[in-house]
Amino acid sequence: MRRMPVVLVSMLIVSSICFAAEPVKLSAREECPVCGMYSAKYPKFKTEIIFKDGTHVAFDGPKDMFKYYFNPPAYKASKKQADIEAVFVTDYRSLLWVDGRKAFYVLGSTVMGPMGNELIPFGNRKDAEKFMGEHAGKTLLLFDEVSPDLPKSLD
């Protein structure tokens, strides 16, 4: 009888790993719902939001992703923030997808994104701090420290 709970817990862990949201390969014609630019054209800045229903939206940079994140109905009436399963951003240094909610964002650097001033994402603090020193970054933010007004102020 003792083995049953262990087996059950193991099955739950495996199933949650198997069904975790993953980034979607972007098509060349996929447009950012905020600005209309083609997201795949900007590999250093592309970001995605994955919804619980399996659909996704792609962006040409974190700035537009945050605009959408804070107010999905402004861009697609049927979506709400509560529908978001995962957020993925491209680590600026490695160009690999990282969990956007765990990323570090550099603000106020000399590096411009596709739409000008941009939040530059990194998967770890060390790379973000190094980038700040190399590119005159002013502020390092975590996902939850980005306010709804910040992305708009970068325009």
C-alpha cells in the first residue's frame, strides 16, 4: 500500500513536465499584435506568450510583449491575463528561449531594439550585469518589477 502514493506522485510529476508550455517556432509571417512587425525578423528580441488553450502570440521585443501582457483584451478581446500559461523571451547573449517570468531585464542601455528603446532580457543576473557595464545599462529589473506604464514610457 505504501508504494501507491509514491507511484501516484511520480506520475503527477512526469505528467506536469510533459505538458509544460514550450516556446513555439515562429513562422516568418507571424506579426506582433501590438505593432504589426514580423517577430521572426528580430531573433535577438523575439518573445512569446503561450495561453492555457495552446494558442500563442509572438512579439518583436519585450516592450511590446509587456504592453500586451498587461492588457490582452486591448489586442484580442477574447484573451485575458489569467489565460496566460507562459512567457518566453530570447536571452540577448545566448539567443536561447528563457522563461520570461524569471528573466532579468536591462533598461536604459545603448542597445536599441526593433522599435527603439527596449528592455534587454537575460536568463541570468551575471550576464545582465555584464551587459549593463558594457552598454551603459541604467536599471536591472525582474519581470514583476516592470510596471504597466514602463513599456509605454519607452516609446
